[in-house]
Amino acid sequence: MASQQTGTTRRRRPAFTQSQSAEQPTRHPAVALAMALPCAVLLVLLFGGWDQMANQAEALVDLIGR
């Protein structure tokens, strides 16, 4: 028969899963925006998302205007 452990065992978390907030400060939201915005603009231009975004904005304006 298999033996059971009756007590709870504490395991250490691997080093790669532990938070490193003490070593690395968090990024400011403006920096994250500055990194993501050029990528978003490039994707909009490459895949023709401008027309879809204009359609969505027009629908939102119509909805607010009611």
C-alpha cells in the first residue's frame, strides 16, 4: 500500500517564480504606453484597421448622440 503523509510539507518556490519587485522597480505607465503605441500604430497601418476604427468611432458617436 502507498503511504500517506499526514503533515503539510512546505516547498520553496523556484527562483524564477518569486517576485523581484525589490530588485526591479515597476515601469511607469507612460513608458509602457510609449512602448506599445508605436506597435499598435504599425499594426493598424499594416492590416487596414483604420477603416474599422473609424466605423467603430462613428457608431459610438451615433450612440452617444441619441
